[in-house]
Amino acid sequence: MSEKKAKLARQFIGAIPHSRALEMRIDDVLAGRATLSLPYNERFIGDPETGVLHGGVVTALLDTAMGTAVVSHPQSMGGTATIDLRIDYMRAATPGQRITAKAECYRVTRAVAFVRATAYDEGEEPVASAAGAFTVEGSRP
Amino acid sequence: MKQPEPVQVIKQRRDAALAQLVDDIPYNQFLGVVFERRGDELTATLPYNEALVGNPILPALHGGAVGAFLEIAAQIELAWSIYWPQFEAGATGPRAMPKTIDFTIDYLRSGLPRDAYARAVVNRSGRRYASVHVEAWQDNRQKLFAQATGHFLMPRQEG
């Protein structure tokens, strides 16, 4: 990512209070694809016995990565909102590791953007996958 | 004949069991989710705070925060229904939580910058899997702003 684009990405994510609260970072963004990550944090734990992060944290990261992919798509005119989101949790994220979500906006119509995403910890196997429909705003006359 | 338990004893026991179930999970506390109880019926509240905002221009709640709130409401409802008989029998201490297999969220309208409420229903609870539906609203109970259905893996139980 170029320095200028990285700065814009930081400003974009920094303007979303909830993303800031979860310490999200945009690692890469390009024409309908976005990679976002967040650090392990004990306050985000969902299972106190194992220290595994709460599914809701992964949901928030996936949702933000998917929304970012939509607004970065060449056919997108501006903002977006989630219409529907399905998350499959394949395995527990390893405690202590950073979570990364890679999202791809693979189809945009006049009103709807279709997006899929996968979340990883620092291992090879995915932690969760998501599919969603998002609004396309500002494109209708 | 055995005397029924005094009402305060029952209330105190049930509230303590619920509080432990909810507050044991750091992320519930991070989001600020609290539960109210009427008998065995639970209502979850997500008190508004600025850190929940996803769109500061509208402003609107973050879809991820809403999704997490619904997942918490569904998971606690399921755990509460699983462990209710044990709590009623006087058991205390931490409990293994059901694990989310999948969760599908339907965003019906944007979340306003105020408190949100949710109630969940366990539609099926088997030995290994459970299906839970959850509805969330803000000002008007009839106008849901989000709903979700999730499948959960039941916690292993001794015996």
C-alpha cells in the first residue's frame, strides 16, 4: 500500500468509533478488496477458560472489512450498510494471535453489493468465513 | 410439609447465577451488555455509548456491534436454558458456554444512537446442537431493527 493510501485508510478506519475501540487496522485496500486486522486483547475474550476471543469481535472485524471492500469498489459511489451477514465459525482463534479478515466485493449491482470474507489468526487454516449483502448508496438518480 | 423458599432467596440465587454467566465473559462487559430477568425470561440491553457507532455521520450503530450483541443475547439465553435446572437445584460456579457454529444477521433498519434491547428464543435444543432465534429493537418492540438465527454446539456436560 502506498504511503498516501495507507494514510487515507487510517483516517477512514479512525473515523469509525467502534472500529477504533476494537483497535482495527486497515492492512490493504484495493478496488473491491480489503484486508483488516485487530490485535488480541484480553477485554475481547469470549471464553474465559481458554482465552479465546468472542465470536462477536470476529463478526465486527469481518463486517468492517466487507464494508470497506464495498466502498473501495470502483462501482461504489459512497457509503454502505449491511443488509445481511452470515458468519460460519470454523474453529477457535488461537489466544494471543492477531485476527485478519480478507474481504472481496465480487459483484455490485445498482442497489446491492455482494461480498465474501475469510478471517484468519496467525495460522494457515481459516477461523471464520462470511457472506453478506450490502447496500450501494448514492448511485440512484 | 416442605416450606417453599422465601422469595428473596430465590431471586438472589437466580440473579447471582445469571450475573456469573454474563459477567464471566470479558467481551460482554467490554460492550456493556446487561440482562434483566423476569422468572426465566431474559431481556438483553446494549446501553448506548459512543464507542458502538459505526457511521458517525448518520449516526448509526456499527453492524458488528449489533451482530455481537445479538450473538451474546442468543448465547446467554441458550446457556441459561441449559443450566436453569442446575441453578434451581442450587448449583453455582462457572459453566461451559455453547459455541457458535454459524450466525446469520438480518439488518432491518439502521441502529439509532440509543439503547437497544434483545430477546432470544431457543427453537431447538438437542444433545449436540441448538438453534436460537433472536430479535432486537430500540424504541418500539414491534419494529425490529435487527434479527438473527444461530446454530450452537452444546457444551459437554458431565453425567
